[in-house]
Amino acid sequence: MKKLISKLRKYKVFNDFFFYISFIRDNQYIPNFKNPKTYNEKINYRKRNADNNLFSICSDKLAVKDWVAEKGFSDIVIENYYAGDNIDFDTLKSILTDKGDVLLKANHNSGPVYLLTTLCSDDKIRAACVDVNKQLAIDYGKLTNESWYSNIKPQVLVEKRLKPESGEKDLKDYKFHVFKQKSGECKVILHIDFDRTTNHNRSYFDEELNWLPFFIEYPSIVTKIHKPKNYERMLKIVKKLALDFSYVRVDLYNIDGEIYFGELTFAPGSGVSVVSDQSYDKWMGNVWHGDPKD
């Protein structure tokens, strides 16, 4: 059976059918991808009808840094130590020796990403090089049906590692869902992931940091957070970066008030993430006023 499914997955019509059935099973409703209303439906409409050249530029982990700098936020761009068509052990080892801890990733997909420190064994460094080089041969756009990734030239990126605040295990990663409204203003919904490595949970908040009573994929445990330093600037940044899109998720890091750009995401969860309450799937769809393909 597995061999048969593997063969059938080569055909688009089978993949579309399998996706449709899986969506119904996981989300408990029949989707309308031609006339979308819910958040997940609109993401899937975007995947099928994407019509914004910036999707590819801003999904490219290298090109987006230049784009963010051009928007006037060069100070939040994380430093690159290396970018190229591939990476070898000697090059990466030299960077670790000269620069310290790094993140190793491909620019055209969603990972896996490798955190490599000066304490890593040579075997671990070699294995990371091999895997990231292999990633370059995969058309991530076809894999996820997010066509804008297919237009990115695959490259390897080595960037400076950001370290968590003192006493914290993880970076403070703030994911802003920004929806352009008919007035031209933006509505912001923030989600934050907690305890990724031990007890992954996720909470959603409005722009004023009031907790929202739903979750997507991971349960919500944390219901109150302190306003991070320079939060108003974070809002200013995400709203400006979102102006060219009807909806985008803008990820920022905040380390004791120092803000860093993470990434832009145009199809979070690839349109299959299960919302805990279907009414909030509809609510987020209603907040998304613009044409999803943009």
C-alpha cells in the first residue's frame, strides 16, 4: 500500500484529492477553495492563485534582508557570515572559529535549520553541511504547493546566532499576523510560541496584548504576557513591512529591547493548521479583507 501511495503521489490530481480529504478530516468542515471565507481557505486560495512577485523575494532568506533594509530597517537585519551555492566543512569550520556560533540554513525553504556552536564536533558540522547541500536540490515550492518558493535560487546561508536573554532557554520570537484593512490600516494578531523543546504551547493576543481564546496546532497555556521593550516600534515595523500584502506573518525577535528581523511567511501552516475553534478560523478569515492572492 505504501508503495502504491508513493507512486500515486507523483500525480497532481491524487495529491489534490489527498489534501482535500485530509483537510476535511483535520478541520471538520468541507472547504471552498474557490470562494474562500475562512483563514485556512484563504491561505489555500493564495497557494493556488498567488499573484504577487514579492512573495518570492520576501520568502528568500537572503533577498528579504536587502528588502527589509530598503524599507528603512537595516538595523534589525541579522548579519550574514556567508552565502553561496554550497558549503563545505572547511569553510564552515573557519567561520565558527572566526565568528563564533552560527545558524546554517538553505534560503529557499523552511528548514531544517542547524544551530552550530564552537563546541560542536567535526562530525556534526560535516553532517550539517551534507544535509543543507542536499536541501538545495529539492523544489520546496512543488513540495508544499507554494509556487513562489520555486522561483528562488537555492543557496546556503550562514548567519550570526542570536542568543536568548539571560535566564531564558529560547529566543523571544514574536509572530505578527498582519491583515490590511479596507481603510488601509492594519489589524494585528500576535502569536508567541513557548517551551518549544520541552512543552510546546502557543498563545494568541490582539494588538493590545489581550489574550485570545483559541489556538492553532499547539495548545494555549499562557494567557498573559508583559509588554516587551520597544513594543510600539515592533508594531511600526511589522505594519510597514506588511503594506505590500493583503496578509502576511512578520516574525521578529526581541532581546531585551533589541529587535531583529526573522522572516515573512505568506502561507502559515500551508493552510492545513487546525484551529481549535472553527469560529476563529472564520473570524480570522473575516479579518482578511483583501484579495488573498495578493
